[in-house]
Amino acid sequence: MLDLLELEQLAAFAEYGTLSKAAQELHIAQPTLTRTMKRLEEEFGVPLFVRGKNKIELNETGAEAAACAKRMLALAEHTLQQVRAYQARLHTIAVESCAPAPLWAFLPLLSAGFPGQTVSSCLADEKIILEDVKAGACDIGILPAMVKDKGLECIPIQREKLSVCVPPDHELAGRKSVVFADLDGYNCLLRSQIGFWTEMCRRKMPASRFLIQTDDFALRELIRTSTLLCFTTNLAGDMADILTKRVIIPVADAEADVTYYMVCQKQKKAYEKAARELEKRFVKKKGNGEAQ
């Protein structure tokens, strides 16, 4: 049987050209490497080297053996990574969401319900989320609309409502509500990584220009010092202090009032408990007539 460590040494010899250099790079003694080359030649059962008085080189067959060794080593590394990734996957709950806000409440519930597992999350396009859930590439998807599919569990978990924030002296400041058409043409600040909201604003406000901010400090400073419009929702409380100096106006379009749904395969209903907990809060708030 070929030994991967010995194949690694053969590949190193092919790469560095001399036994001394290969031994130095591998941090082994040169006589050890010499013995390895001899054993490999015996294992292959064919001559691999051209030997001179004080020199050894790979012959044509040896070069092919070294190339094969590199491919085997790459395959072995790939196999290790695949197995390790599979093991990690068994102990990881993968969540893909169309927006960040529903993750803030949902992920802690998942972590509490599955203390022995790692919860990973990312933002993704709605179509990709649905495809990944169906294919098993992610365990849980969070989407802004109900999904009707016999193989999927779909549970409402949260509601997010969009508002625009304007300076007190802005011409829209006296309005009780606005629609996207009223905002179209105004330049706006947007936080990065807000999922489908970015695409919605661009689509509904084609004449507007958006300054996407990746740094929270820069965003707060621009909100404080500029007249640019910005947005908030009922779930985004981290900007509450800076928004006290702005007028917050609800956006009345139906698309700006979103109910999030947790989606998973029906055979993975173990995750349903966390979703049901959020659903109870969601239904309770609706019953009390509170803003979600």
C-alpha cells in the first residue's frame, strides 16, 4: 500500500529538485528521504530515478509517479475536508434569511433549543433560500411571504413595517404616512446588509440615489448631520437615539409591511418549536392590536 507521507516526500522532491532541498523543506534528515525514495521505487516495482555519483533525478516514469502523487495528495486533502465538513454539518443548523431583523429573535431561540449544535446564518436571495431549503442545503429559510408546498412547513414568525425618517423641516415632515412614489427622487441613506429591503427600495424608487453605508458610525453621523432621508422599522431599535431628532413617517405601501415566515422541510420539524414560540408572540401582538 502506498503511504501518503511517502508520496508527499516524492512530490516535494519533484518540486524542489534535490534531496537536500526537499529534506530541508520537509524538516527531515536527508538520509530519511533517501530511504523513502528507495522504498517507493520498490513499491511501484519500476525504476523511478536516474542515479549519478552524487546526484539522483526522476526519470520519465518517476516524473509521472510524482504527478500522480500530487493528485492523490490533493484528493486525500479534499476527502478530509469533505468528511470534516459533513461532521460539522451534522452538528450545525444552517439558517438563510431574506433580511437580518428576523434573525435577531429567532437565532437565540434556536440556540437555546439546540444547545449541542452550532447555529450558522446568512442573508440570501428569496429564490435561493427556497431552493436551498428544498434541496437540504440549508435547514431553515426565512422568507417575506407564505410558501405553499406540501413538503414544507411554513410558519409566520414576525412582522416588520418600514418607515422613512426625515429632518423636522423637510417638506414631507407633516405627513401622517407616505408611499414609495412620494419618496421617489429623494436621495437616501441605506445601511448595507439589509437583505431584500435594498432591492425593494431601488425598485420602488427608481429616480432616487442611495448611499449605502457599511460603517454604523458613518451612518449615524450622516443621519445626524445631513438632510438625506433614511429608513427604520419597528424591529430596528439600535438607531432609536439618533432618530429622536427626525420625524418618522410610516410607509403605507403593502410591500413595506412584511410578515416573515419560517420555512423548513416537514421531516425537519424539530426546528418548529422555536418558530412556534415566535409565532405565539406574533399572534398575541396582532390580537392586542399592537404594532409589530
